[in-house]
Amino acid sequence: MPHSLVPAPYPYAVGDLQGCGPSLEQLVTKIPDDVPLRFVGDLVNRGPASLATLRMVRAMGERADSVLGNHDIHLLAVAAGVRNPGSSDTLDDVLHASDREELLHWLRHRPLALHRDGFLLIHAGILPQWTVEQTLELASEVERELRGPGWKAFLADIFGNAANRWHDGLRGIERHRVVINALTRLRFCTVDGVMDLKTKEGLGKTPDGFLPWFDVPTRRTRDTTVVCGHWSTLGLVMRPDLMALDTGCVWGGRLTAARLAPEPADREVIQVDCPQYCDPLG
């Protein structure tokens, strides 16, 4: 008799690492080796081990994938010489590593959005006007630029809060700025999709006239479970349509992994306590 097929294990999505390699080492001991891992971005920065963290995730090969977060893009821009380091950056170990170019090449070939097994992974948020298909198409436009020969010049022009509103007529760099701001920085927006890119606090500090991006009632991705990070002051959110996994590892919170099972009741959460590397009030 033929052997019965064993179903593949459900992947686990992992929240923001931000260079906290020791916490990742502790977390993966709690997850079987054959289980795929999907990281929601911000692999580096502010924690003590950005280089070791990058190397660890890259060494996982096909087991792991990650979307790009704002800190990952910041690293690429600093490495390209088109952006100055921040005062709280902890990226020097990457910038001076012997395998720097290999790591940066791998990082800039990460996607901005992943849609697999019914889950849509992004780092920060999605504008209410975008469908899943449009989100992936817009992400792929930016991915082509980051993977192309002109990636350094592209990164020189993408930063800024002014690109805070989408419309279908956007073209060129303004279009790409809005896409990057939404997918890697968004927390609050209006029902029309105008982004607030300054407020970093939790729901108790929602700006007047704005909503958390995932609570906009007309959001066109609401029938798909979106998995994200980026918003440590929001904390863990596990809803049928949303899995928000940034639980403030670098701030002395926890590092979180959640099972990407189709049924919400089967979405097991695994967490490890993390040392505090940054002062939230600093």
C-alpha cells in the first residue's frame, strides 16, 4: 500500500527582530526545524546584533523568507551612501562586515509583500483602496527598482513624509514613495487613505480624523488575513483578518511567532522574553 502523504507543517510568522539575534536563537528552539519561517521585516537596527541576525536568517535558506521593513530599507540607503546614519543606529557591524556585499544583495532582493497560503505578509500597512492583487503589483514595481542596477539612485529619492496619499494617476518616484511609505511605515490613515506618518503611539493616541489602517471599514483587503509588524506600541493583535506581531522585542518586550493556520483557533502563538536594548522613553 502506498504511504499516506504527511501534510506540510504550517509556517510561523515572526515579528520584528531589529538586530536581536539572541532572542531569535531562543525562539527557534521552540519551533521544529522543518517548519518554514516568514519574517515581517525590520531584521536589523537598534538591537545589539544586526550582523549576526542577518546572517542567521539568510543562512536558513529556503526555510525562511522576509519582507522588507523600514529599518532594512534604511540600512540599504546608508550602505549606498545616500542617507546618513541615525543616532540610534546599530548598523556598523553590517557596514564593515567581510560579507557585507553578499548580505546587502540578499536583503535588497527581499519582497515588500508576500501572499501565500491565504495570508498577506507586509511590514506595516496597506491602504484601504488597494486589493491584494494591487498590493502585490505595486510591491513588485518597487522590488524591481531595488533589485536593478540603479538601486542606489532609487533609494536616494524615496524618503519623506510628503508622499502620504495614493491616487491611481501617480507615476514614477512619487508613486513608489507612497507604496514604500504604506507598506513599511503606515499606522494610521483616513477613510480616504491619507496617511499619518508621524504618530507612533498606540490606539489611545489615534489622531483626530484617522483610524488604524486595519480598521478602515472600506479596506479592500479585509477578506484576507494580513500579517504585519512595525507597531510595537500596538502590541500583539490576533484577529481573523489581522495578525500584528511586533511585541517590542528590542524595547524589552517579547519576540513573537504565530502559526499561519487557516483556522484562527489553530494560530498558536510562541513568545520569548527579551532583554531591553533601547529605552522607549529615550
